[in-house]
Amino acid sequence: MSFQVPLILRGEVIEESMVEFGGRGGGVSFRAPDVGQYLGRLPARPSSLGDLYSISFEQILDYLEELGRRLDFTTNPHLKAALDLSIRTSGLGEGILRACYENLGKVFDRKQMREMADILIGIPFLEGWVNTRSDGGTKTYVRA
């Protein structure tokens, strides 16, 4: 059994220059674009991602929250198909895999994402340049 997996590069779905990859088990393989042909299109410098700085943290949370709703195992046929394939090819037990897939959407809880970002990074650092001062008195502007 062979599956086709597209490459998604900054919103563009690429399904050309396919190469075959062997699977880990169950006689499954997949075809995907030859990533080496697209390396030059990947952003190499932070300045090439300037358009992303216009997206607010709230907009990112909006997007991820909606993504979480769509990753509801009870209503998403793609997740069910992915679980079936994982059961056949993964070295993990069915119970572990099922729990991962059934709880995937819960990872994108807005309150938990906000708390995690604030504790680990600091939301002001995600939203813009923050004026900081070292113990020695040196001023530095920092952005995550």
C-alpha cells in the first residue's frame, strides 16, 4: 500500500517531483516531493519572515484554537485514517496511539497555550521588541 504525502511550503501545497520512501512496517510506503529540490525556497534569514511579524499573538491563538476544534477525533475522518495506519506501522501499542489521536485537539486549548507562552517565553517578547537591561546596566532590545 502506498500513500502520497504533499509538501506544504508557506501555504503552497506541492505534489510534484515525487520520490518513494519505504515505511517501517505493514508493507506501507509513501511518495512525497523530493525536499532537496525545494530547499532554496525555505526562509534562510529571519528578515525573510517579516510578513509573519504582522500576525499578533491573539491571531495565532485564534488559528490554533480553530485547528484544535478541527482535530476532534470523533468528527475528523483524516485522524481516524491516520490512527488506522499508525496502528499497522508504528511500534507503539494501539491504546497509546488511540489516546494520542483522541486527545490531539485538546493540546490547542487557548488558556493553556497562553499560559505556556507567557511562562516559557513571555507574551510581550512575542508581540514586539522589549527593552531589557542586564545586571551591568546594558540596554538591549529583545524579540522572540
